[in-house]
Amino acid sequence: MDETTSLIQIKGIRDGLLVTLAGAEWPDLVKAFIENMDSRSAFFQGGRVTLDVGLQELRVAELSALRDQLSERGVSLWAVLSESPLTERTAQNLGLATRLSKPARIEVRAEPEQLPEDMAKWVKGPLRSGGRIEFKGNVVVMGDVNSGAEIVAGGSIIVWGRLRGVVHAGAQGDENAVVCALELAPTQLRIAGEIAVSPKKQGKSQPEVARLQDGNLTAEPWHM
Amino acid sequence: MTAKVITIASGKGGVGKTTSVANIAVALATRGQKVTCIDGDIGLRNLDVVLGLENRIVYDLVDVIEGRCRLRQAMIRDKRLSDLYLIPAAQTRDKTAVSPSDMVRLCDELRPEVDWIIIDSPAGIERGFKNAIAAADRVLVMTNPEVSAVRDADRVIGLLEAEGKGPAALIINRLNPAMVRRGDMLSVEDVLDLLAIDLIGIVPEDENVVVASNKGMPLALDGKNKAGQAFQNIARRLMGEKVPFLDLETQNVFQRLLWRK
């Protein structure tokens, strides 16, 4: 590794490229970065760059100069991460973001296109308000699903706990998908294209399973 | 001294965070602890009023962070309790004037000086909330026995778990035992059942809390009031004591059995 690349690290992230500039004086870092960019302009062209500058204290003039140099090369600087409050403020003054948006807590990326039929996503509960699970196969939750949480599954959904959030089973149109819970009281329940809300329940609850029967959503006691 | 940093958060506004911060801080200070409260609600500061210190503000949190004064200069000492300090929020700025790393640095500077740092988080889950929890060793989540407040608390607990700030402890504020008995209010059990975290305090509904806040005389100064006692108990639990929860039900066991279905 030559000296230039040791000063800067470039990494692909969700929001574009993360460039870490550390371990040298700012002018040297900028120089190294610009050289690196010019040597691989096709790689950078049209990119969105987030800079991580660590403890560097940067003023508006320094940061805006770099931003302009980047934009001359067709690269947009959109965020600056820093541990220095001065630099953070500078970045804010320039209208740059100072934090990366984190991916949602339990966001699940549906991975393989071809899922075996018995593939299930295992989730340890409770799934709290704001939590969202999206999966192409079946979803099993060990614990409660609170209201404000959402599960979207290509297959069936089983909740070993109280289901109070919004669930959508058979989201890709599978009408044989079912939703089971120890206490079935979802804010809204969808299977394939049908939507239902829980009826007000009286008395003791019992495990139930909801399924589509002749185009109607029905819930009945869950006998295994 | 190495202070413990406690943040009180709720998600929903108006559940009583500021009042609780004031009362818990007062309760700790009456127990000989050195306490600094920080008002994290920049732009909508209130804690100074509830503590009765609003006319003594010279410097604020943003002044410290932007280097216009030393930390010490922004700490307002309470008139009644010499071990209680407040760092007020700026009223003329907004949440973006402070970053989470600023809060961490500020608290680290303060840690050797006091036993407790109590941070009042603003409502919401955005920048102000992130700032308030950044330095926290422990977060107390506050809710009322209402469905909307409980749902917001649930969201906050989820966010805290995601940030590695768990496990949070729960304060249930404004519980009305009579309404719970009639089945018109969620009970402590209902709330705990839903949120599934440890309980650290139950504060009964009490008109005097409002009166005290308006006067700038936190109730915890008065040991006789039930709500004041509840805040004293939270302080004791924070200090590691085992304190049973107040008996807010005046009925006996037999009556209680009758009410249960």
C-alpha cells in the first residue's frame, strides 16, 4: 500500500461512498484524496460522498473548498461525520448532513430470490412499536408484537405471544398463508389481498389462527 | 466522585418528564447527593421554571458548548438545596445547536464534580432525544397509563435497545387508582405486560404536582405528599435501595379479590 492510500480509506455504504481522512494534516489529506480521485475518476464520477474526518477541526473555508473541488469532478459531498463539534457545526452551516441514517432496527432484507417453501425468519420478541419485519418466507416471532409494529411476510406468520400490531401474510399473493398467535388481536390483519380488523373480544382469549376461506378472513381456535 | 448520568425520556410530550426530572433531582439532593440537572429541551426550556430558577439564568447549555462560558458558570445553584444545580437549555436556539458528541463531552467534564447528572429529554425521537440519551448510563422511560403514551414509550424502548442503551427502567406517572378500579384506566400490570421492562416508580395523579410546578417548588421537598413520596422512592431505588412500591390502593385484599374477574 502506498502512502496516499494509507491516509484515506474508501468504503461503499448504503448512502454512497464513505471516505475516511485521518492521520495527517488537512492539506495533505485533501491533496491525497484529490489525487486518488483523479487517478480513478470513472469510479468517483457522479458519486455521493460522506467524509469521516475524525477529530479534524475544519472551518467553513476549508470544507467548502473541498466541496467545490469535489463538485468540479462531478462528485457530490453530502455528509461530514466528525467528532469535533466545530467541524460538525461547519458542516451544518454548509447544509451538509452530519449523521448517516441508520437502517431501521430490525429491517430484514429479503435475501435469496428462490426461497425453499419451509424457510422462516426467526425473530426474538418483543417486536416493539416502530419495529418492522419484512421477509419473503414465513415469519416466526417468539414474544409479543406490540401495536405500532409491522410484519410483512411472503408466507405465514406465527406469533408465540400477543399479536397487536399490523400483519400481512401472503404479501405476494399467497392465499394459503395463515396468521397464528397465542392472542390474536392485531390492529389490522391482511392475508394476500384481504384486509380485516380484529373484532372486539369478550372474555378469555385463546390461541387462534386466521386464514382466508372463500375470500373471507376468518379466525378460529388454533388446534395443532 | 463519578457521576451516573440518568436521562428521562418518553417519546410523547406532556407525560411529566420535566416535573419528574425536577423532583427526582430534588429527592436525590435531599439525600445528600450532589446533583446536576441538564435541560435537554433546547428552544422549549421548562426545567428552570419547575425548579423555580428561571430568573437566575445567565449562561446556558449552548453557551457552554460553543465556548462562551465555562461549565461552572452555567451551573445554577438551587436556593434551597446547596447540592442541586441546573444547566438550563438555550431558549433562542434549536436542537441542532447541540450534537450527541457535545453532550458526551459535557457530561464527561461534569462527571468528576457530582454524583448524579439528570438529563431532561425533549419529546420526540429526533435530534433532541438523540442528544439527551447520548451520554446516558441509564435511561428512565416515562409513560402515563394511556394507550397513546404507552405506544410511544414502546417505540422509545425499542430505539434505546437498538442504540445499546438498554435495559431501560419504567416510570408510570399520573396513575389514578380509582379509575383503574373502575376499569377506565390501564393498570400498572397492563402497562408492564405491554412494555416488558423493569419498573422503577409509580407516581399517583395529584393536583398538587401542577401547583408545585407553577410555584417552582418541587413536591419532593415535601415528604408528606404521596406523589412527592413516590419521587423520593425513585431516588432511593436509583441509589440502590430496595423500596417497596407505594400502596396506592386503599382497599384491602378482600375487596381487591372482588374486583378481579
